[in-house]
Amino acid sequence: MLIAILLVVLVALICINVPIAVALAIAGIIGLVAYEGTNSLVTVALDMYNGSTNFSLIAIPMFVLAGAIMNASGISRRLIAFVAALIGFVRGGLSMVTIGVSLFFAEISGSAVADVAAIGSILIPAMKRRGYGAPFAAAVTSSSASLAIIIPPSIPMILYAVSAGTSVEQLFVAGFVPGLIGAAGLMGVAYVFARRYNFPVEEAFNLARLKASFIDALPTFSLPIIILGGIFGGFVTATEAAGLAVLASVVVGLYYREVDFRRLKAAMLDGGMQTAVVMLLVAASVLMGGFLTRAQLPQQMAQEILAFTDNRYVILLILNVFFLIIGFFLHSAAAIILVIPIVIPLIQQVGIDPVHFGLVVTLNLAIGQQTPPVASVLITACSIARANIWQVAVANMWFVAVLLVVLLLCTYVPAVPMFLVEYFYR
């Protein structure tokens, strides 16, 4: 009964536009007081502080800062020039350039919203000028930006690792192959649309131009090498890799001598606010997590589901549908912080690897950022393209279908995400 009351309170507060973190904290405090009395509130402030100062969480503002420096110092433009020289000669090449650049940018920023804002502001207007429809331009940019949730370093993966008590580094490694498969699938869909609607071919392939753009962008390629090489090689933790990414971004930015300090300041302020929201969510989740642990709700839920079925594949199907639904209504950070502490006991009891499950969760939430009404990434792309969100959502269906295929592949063929983890860590 108490759980039902808290759920009603939480939903009611969110519906009247109370921030999710504040609503979560209020519901958690009510639960603690009702279950253990006011004495349980003595350590609330300390618990919230400790919860939000986890060492792994330091990686979040670091990766956001690295992405801001990258976008303000001409690095994005050089990546676009190189990828355009590499694959721009294919029909519909500009849409594939968008996907390719998102793949690179995702390896530095870890944020899908930052990805679509940085890349979309340049490539969406370029696609519209070349005759691509605004809904298609926004759709391909939005869906490719979701690669930032799958490919390391992913901020939702960091939050999942902290919530589930698993390895951030192993999650990063697990996301690498599914991210590449997703990028290849998105390019395939973009090519089919390009052939169907006769989208233009960009400049013919020119080896000299490719070589010149590669040399110009060469310092930029040090960033993913530092991040992924350090993590894959076991030389640094995810948090240490984030610090190195910031340092490398500064060095590369100074090398190019094109840092736009006004743009950098705006990006840093925006990133700081995003990080503050996430950290407040984490702090608030400690209160709810404390109540759930004392009330043993996760264990009770696990027993009820196991009474229905103990087949891990059926349970994964149930959880996939559940996460897809909540992805319609919650941002990925809020969904992870709210739900993961509840479902972890269930996956532990049926023997599902928490790293494997973490990738399933992040893929679900990547899809959730493409599906209204919340759809933060899709809405950002629509804003840049000045396109109707429902028209973009229709154009985006085939790209979302690719992400769904990758989700099913990773869910039911665990070797796809896990073979690199097995190779490097087990």
C-alpha cells in the first residue's frame, strides 16, 4: 500500500511540473519517514552527498567539457571535412557524412544531445540546401546522435554502472561493436532513401582532397585513441580517460588556434547545468534507494516475476518492453536512476550478466530518445531543422527500426556485445 501511495505522489508531482529530482527526493523522504520514522532523516544530507560524489560520476562533467572544447575549436568542422572526403561521393553522401561524424563525435562527448546540437547545427542546414527534406535531415541527425549512448564514452552507461555496481570500463567495451553495427545499419537505410528520392552526390572522390583533410584532422584522431585505447588497454579507468580527453581537447584546440571563447563559454555553462541536473537526480535517488532497500521492494518484485517465469529470455523480453515504454516518458538519466536499483536483484537471480543487461538498457533508452513525447534528442534536431516533430518521427521510423534490430541482436545474442569484454577482462 505504501509503495502505491509513493508512486501516486511521485507521478502527481511530476505532472504538476515539479522537477523529477525534487519529486524523487520528496517521495523517498515520505517513504523513509513512514517506514522507519523521523530518526531515519538524520543522515539524509550526508547520504545524498556521498551518493553524488562517486568517483565514476566525475567522468560525466569531464566528457561534457571535452565535447564543448571540441565543438568550439574547429575540431567538428575538420571531422566533417574528412568524412565528407571519405564517403561524400556516395549518393546521399551528406546523410552518411552525418552518421560518420556522429560516430566520431560520440567517442568524445558521450552525450547524444551534445552530438545532435554540435553536428546538426552544421549539417542539417547543409542537407536542406542540397535538397534533402527537413524531416529526413532531422531524422538522420537525431538517430545517428543516439550512437553517443551506445559507443563509449556513454554518460548513461556511467550512470548505469554506478546504479548497478558494475564496471564502467567493461560497459564501454561492450558498447563498441553494437555501435558500429548500428552505424552501418543507419548508413544502409540512408542509402536506400537516397536512391529512392534521388538525393545528390557530393564531390567526386578525390584522393588528394582525402589526404589533405586527413592530415588536417590528424590531431583530432588522437582524442578517440586516447579514450578508447586507454580504456581497452587497461591503462586508465573511465574517469581518468575523461580527464585525459579534456587535456587532449585543450591541446588540439590550441594547436588549431581557432577556439571561439564565447561559444566555449556557452557550451560549458550548458554542460554544467546538464551535469548539475544529473547529479541532483543521483543524490535524490539515494533517498529512494534507501527506502526501497529497507522495504525490500526489488526482492519482492523479483520473486513475483520469477513465480510467473524463470526463463531469462522471457524476462529480458518483459524488461525490454518495460524500458521501451518508460523511455517514452523519462529522460535516460532519470529512467536509469529510478528503475535500475529495482530490477538488479531480478537479473542477478536469473543469472543475467549485469554488463550485458547494461547494454540492453542503454539501447532501450537510446530508442526512447527518438520517440515522443519526451524524445530530447529528436526535439533538439527538430528545433535545428525547424521541422514538425510528428513529420520527423514518421521519417525516423526506419532509423529507429535499425536500433530495434540492434537491440534484439544484443539481447538474444550476448556474444555480440560481450565477446570483446570476454577477450579483454575475463
